[in-house]
Amino acid sequence: MAGFIISKICRACESCIKQTPDETSLLPETNDVEMTHVLNSLLGNLIENTLDAINGVEGHEINLSFHHYDNHLHRTVSD
């Protein structure tokens, strides 16, 4: 998962958009390959949609936040 997020940070940098993960974020480890694939797809779509929405507009920064509690993953992607 970390490699995936790093690739999205690089993609944002190529578009001159700063992307910052929240330092308090936590994604629990999982050995469930299907769950990892689903998370990559969901988070990838959220991040790509955000990058597309602000592409070409200067001064934007994407903030990412992930928190896991009560068996639920809460994520925030904001500009």
C-alpha cells in the first residue's frame, strides 16, 4: 500500500501539485490480497479524480488522511 501511495505522490508532483499524507494516518496491515486490491482501486480513483479536478490550477495541495477504527476505514482526500 505504501508503494501505491508513493506512486500517487509522484503523479501529483508531475502535475506540480503537492500531495501530503496526514502524519497521524494509519492503514492496518492485511494479508488479504482482494482487500488490498479494493483499497488500491478506491483510493486510486479518489486521488486521480482529485488530481483531474485541480489539474492546471496553481496553488493546490492534496491532503490525505486514513484512520481505522471500529472495523471501518475512514479516509479523507481534500484540497
